Amino acid sequence: MRLAWWWLFPVMLSAESSFITPFEYGKMLYENPRGIGCVHCHGKEGEGSIIAQYKHKGKLKPLIAPPINELSYERFSQATLKDNKVMPKYHLEDSELQAIYRYLQEMKRYKNTPPAPKK
């Protein structure tokens, strides 16, 4: 019986490695990488958004999360490593950053794809 498990082990590993698609993995990380997701501040497709508004010297000012879906990968990954007063540090692995970046690029490509003609 043990011998059968050794034979099945590679099959089980390959099944687990393809449990979710790269798109689903990137989406999962974008929505909840370490507690609070990028989506809450940067928007559903990384387009940026107003996080909050506050008064400064009597004037209403917006706190804005910038768009991140138009950045190069280099700029995108560097932005996550910088100390920032607002954005939390997630300490993401490079593979996780790549998955999030690919997800945003796919979302942008999908949004810019014209609808298929009706038959």
C-alpha cells in the first residue's frame, strides 16, 4: 500500500499546484494580502480612489490613493517597499507582487477589450 502512495505523490502535487489560476491568485492577494486589501484604497482595478477627506487649516482635503494599474513593474514593486505614512507595509514576496501586478494588467486588458459582436 505504501508503494501506491509514492506513485500518486507527484500526481497529487501537480493537482495542488493548479488548484487556482494565476489570475485568481493575483486577485486573492490584491483583495486581501495581509489583512486589508489593496482594493480598499486603490479601487477594484487599481484605478486609485479617495480614501478619506479631512480638514486642514479650515479647508477640506482629500486623502488619495494613487492609481497603480498604469505603473511599470519596477515602479510598482518599489512603491510597496518604500516607507509611507499611509500605506501599510505588507512584506510581500516578489512572486506575490508579480501575481498582483499580472492581475492588474489582466484587469486593464479585459476592460480595454471591446465586447464580442452579437450573433
